[in-house]
Amino acid sequence: MKSAGEGRPGRRWVRADTVAVAVPTVVMFALGLWGLDRGGMWGDESVTYLVGRRTVPQIWQLLHTVDAVHGLYYLFMHVVLTAHPGEVVLRLPSVCGAAATAGLVAALGTRLARPRVGLWAGLLYAITPMTGHYAQEGRSYAIVAAGAEGATLLLVRAAEGRSARRWSAYGCVLAATCLLHELAVLVLCAHAATLALTRVPRAVWAGWARAAGAAGLVLLPLVWVSQAQSGQVAWLRTPGWANVEGLARCFAVGRTGAVFWAYVLLVAVGIGAGRLASVALPLLVLPPTVLMLASQLQPLYDDRYVLYALAGAPLLAAAGADRVVTVAGRLWRRGPQVSYRQQAGIGGRLRGRAPRLSYPHPVTLTGVLVIAVVFLTCLPLQFKNRSADHRPENLAAVSAVVARQARPGDAVLFLPSTWRVGALAYPRGFREARDVALAESGSRSGTLSGLETSPGVLRRRLASVHRVWVVAPGYVLNSRRSPANPTERLKLAVVERHFRPVEDFASGRITLGLYVRR
């Protein structure tokens, strides 16, 4: 029978585990809600919004031509947007995904080290600017990150328990995550490295191989279909050392100055954190490295595709801080210390009176206060992330300009036609401007932005137009290269020969120009 003294520490640490996971989850959710309605969608978000509002048969028809890699996400967003179509609702699933990821990072730190490591890691993840950026974006990346960290936690549990049910859960979460975005499959490289570093027995390798193989089989049809749609990522470029440095700064809490280098130092110290490092280091390094190396042959790399790897950085930084604090405490007290696992009774029950806790609360709270100060130093970047101007473009602002200045009889041209999504997402601004190039809508044709008419028909339609609005990226209007599509070539030729620019409005990479006939 346990004494009263033995029971209290156990209950205390159970509560500590719960708090360590709950606090980062709540903080991340609150940060995600802060400034969520920034007053405008950008291009990719507008695609999510438009596709999510189509019927299931229309979404299925679309996936046969484009965006098969996002198919499961679009079907999920169809259910979400059915309740209330709006920009805030569009981004709420990403907020929830980021909050879940912060909690899962905390759970990993708690399980692999101690509650304060989990608490610090979860909070560091929550205040990382890159986390907040994608937590407020109507795309799948924050949800994919939650799935990847959930699969990592299930891997740790399955390797400990060796239960077929745990491996099944791991395989199901992994498969669902990869179906949300197929490049999440690279997390398997990190998981294999974790098993190798921890020298697990053959039975664990066998369970992991079965679960990973099943997830891979589920993913194969998506890989086959998406290969035929690889032209959608033709805009990607081969990554170099600048991308490596850029990703390192994005993964840090502070991107420059003393905060950045202190964070890097703590991550380096955390590499010696034993079991936690064997999970966090492969997760941080391998998915981006493998994708960058593969992109030397065929460019596939973008920072957001490996957002889930970010979780390794706060885990290592928190473990590094814990090691620094532990060493400093030993030097200060100059006496033997009792480990956390001994205090909590994990890994060997203590008999008799429980040892006195070595002041966990002041140290933990001090770490939380330091994280709060770091967050305050990064506030300018946090504010910037919540501005519509920080995104690649603001389609609401473009629509508002047309709404103020358009006249009856005006025409509008989109160069290329994919930028029609701006008018479809914010149709009120384009009511007075006739889309002279459109032949069939996207929902009817099974395309994102619709089918356009032939060059001959477009030329006849433009012949009677006196004013035309042109929505295009700046490089299209200034480029000397001629578009491959004949209708796109005609748009440029007619505008250059028969119209003169009157005024223009820029929003990120998008330029809205008003042209009148010469």
C-alpha cells in the first residue's frame, strides 16, 4: 500500500502532463483566431473556396483534370463550407489543425522527456511565425502537419507497446495524412531513421513495415493520377543553398538577430537529448533534405510542402533548454539530482517516502516567461502575417477597385485565364465588367476557371469594346515571351495594339490595369 506522500507526486505529474499539452493547444488556437478575418483571399485560398462550394460530382469531375493531390481536402472543405461559406470558416480548419499540432508537439515532448519540455516545445511551435502564417491560410498544410505529428506520436506509442491495434492506428493516420498531401509520405523517412537510431527489435520493424506498406498502397492511385497533372507545379524552381537558409530561418522562432542564433544554439544542444532527439532530429532534417535532393531532378520543393518538419525544431530547442537548465541547477546546488522519471515513479517505482521535487514550477514558469518575451520581440512579424498585403495578392482589393471605377459596357480580360478565380471569388466587383473571353464556366466544364472562346470570337467581341480591365501578374505584361495558348496571345496583341493604359493598381504579384481604345 502506498503512503499519502507517494500518491501526491503521481497526481501532480498527471496534472502536469495534461497542462503541458492543453496550454500550447489553447495558445495556438487563440493566436490562430487573432486577425483571422484579414479582409481578402489570395489565389490558392480562392481556389479552395470556389472548389469547396461546388457539388460533389463537380468536384470529382474537376479532380480528373487538375488538383487531384488536394482532392480529399476539397471534399472535406465542401462539408465545412456547406455550413457557412465565408473567409473565416474557410480558415478555421487550419486554425484547428495548427492547435492540434501544438498539442501533439507538447505530447511528444512530455512523453519523450518531461512535462516542462513538452510545454516549452508546444509553446515554441505556437509562436513560430511560419506556424501562424499557415494556421491562417485556407489550404491543407496545417492539417497535414497535425496528421504527421499525430502519426509520429502513434509511432512512439506503437514501438513501446508492440500492439497490432496501435500499428493499425498509425497506418490509418498516416494514410489519411498522405491523401491530404502526397508529399507527407516523406515523413516515413524520418520514422525509419527514428527506429534505426533507437535500435528497436525486429518485431517493431515488421509492424512498422506493414503499416507503412498499407499506407503506401492506399496512396498509389493518387500518385498515378497526380503524375499526369505534374504541369501544375511547372512554376517550381530547383532549390539551392538559398532555400536551405530560408527554410532554416522560417523554422526558427526569430528569423534574424540574437533570437535566431540563440534558438539555433538550443537546437544544437538538444541534439544530445537522447530518445527525444532520435525522434525530433530526423523529423526536422530528412523530409526537407529528401525533397530538395529529389527536386534537383524534377523541381517539387516548396517550404509549405514540408511544414510538418518544423515540429522537430521546437522539440530540440526545448530539450536543449532543459539540458542547459539541468546542468545549471546541478552546478548551483552541487549535489546529486533525482531524475524526473524517478520522481514520477516511471521506469522503476520508488518505495517509501517520495523524493522532494527539485523546484519544477519556478523553472517551468521562467521558461514560459522567456518564451512570452521572445513572442513580444517577434510581434512585428506576427502583425505582418495577419495583413492581407503579406499574402501573394489580395483578390478582394482588386475586386473593390473594379467595383468603384467600372462602367457599363466595360470588358475584363484575365492573363492567364487561371486568374479568373479572383472574379469568381468576389463577383460583385466585376458585375459591370463583361468577361468577353469566357465560353463555359468552370463548374460546367470541370475546370478551375472555365473554358475560353477561340481567338476569332474573342477578336470580334473586343472590336466593340472601348474600355477593358486586364488582370494579370506583372511579369506577363512586361515579358517579351509570347504565351503558348493562342487565345492568350491574342489578348496581349489586341491590348498592346488597340488600347493604351490609363491607370493600374498592384496587389502583390497581381496588376490590375485599365486600358482605353486608342
